[in-house]
Amino acid sequence: MQDGAQDPASADAAPGDDGLATLWARLRADGGAGLRGSLDTLVALRRLAVADIALARAALGRALALAAVAVAFGASGSLLLLAALVAALRLAGLSWLAALLVAAALSLAVTALAAWGTLRYLRHTRLSATRRQLARLGLGDGDGDGGGSDAPPPATTEPPRCV
């Protein structure tokens, strides 16, 4: 080309196009970084959900084992023990009714203790950590019941009381 002639491609380009290309490159880089951050967040959330489900599965196994212990104790061992207790209470001079009531109270106390232990382990099956993180991301209602509505709570017509 001659010194005075311009390249046809550069003739179409305005003086600000170089800045536009730079802005476009920065926008693409920032968008890629945002996408990578979103993918990293999804991977971390997936790992959390997998760990939470593993914890729930282990807790469910323990809860079932405790429930089996409670049933086994309630069904067989307690019958033998309570029969011996009733016989001993009868020898001590209690009536049949009193001896049977003491035996029933002991049986109910052991059953309640086993049920409490079962419920304690079943709390781990609620996936609380995953629900908390989903609520932080705005993907859940956060209250844990799974059936919340988006409507605001009803307004009260009474003024607040000063106590």
C-alpha cells in the first residue's frame, strides 16, 4: 500500500473501537469469572448435600438400631424381668395391683428413654445444613416445613401492649 492510502478494514473502524474491544474483553473475562464462581458454588453445594445425606443415612441406621433395641427389650426381656419383679413385690406384701403397677411404670420409663434416643438421632435426617444453605441462596423458604407461602403474615389490628 501507499503511505497516504488507508487499509479498508481500518477505514470502517472508528477511533473508539479499540476501547470497545477492551471493554468487551473485560466483560467476557468478568462473565467467565462469575460463571466459574457459580460453578464452584454449585459444586460446594453438591458436596454439602452429599455429606448431609450421608449423615442422614447414618443417623437413620442408628435410629433403626435403637428402635430394634427398644422393641427387643420391650417385648422379651422386660416380660421376664417384670414377672420376677411382680413375684418379688408379692413376696414383700404388696397386692397384685400394686405390684403390676410398679412393673408397668418401670416398663414405660425404659420405653420412653428408648423413644427419646430414637427421636434424637432422627433429627439428623432433616438435612438442616443443606436447607440453611439453600435458604441463603434464596432457593428455599428457610423455615424447614417445606410448605411455606410467599404471602406476608396477616397484620394484627390490635396495637402493641406495653407490659
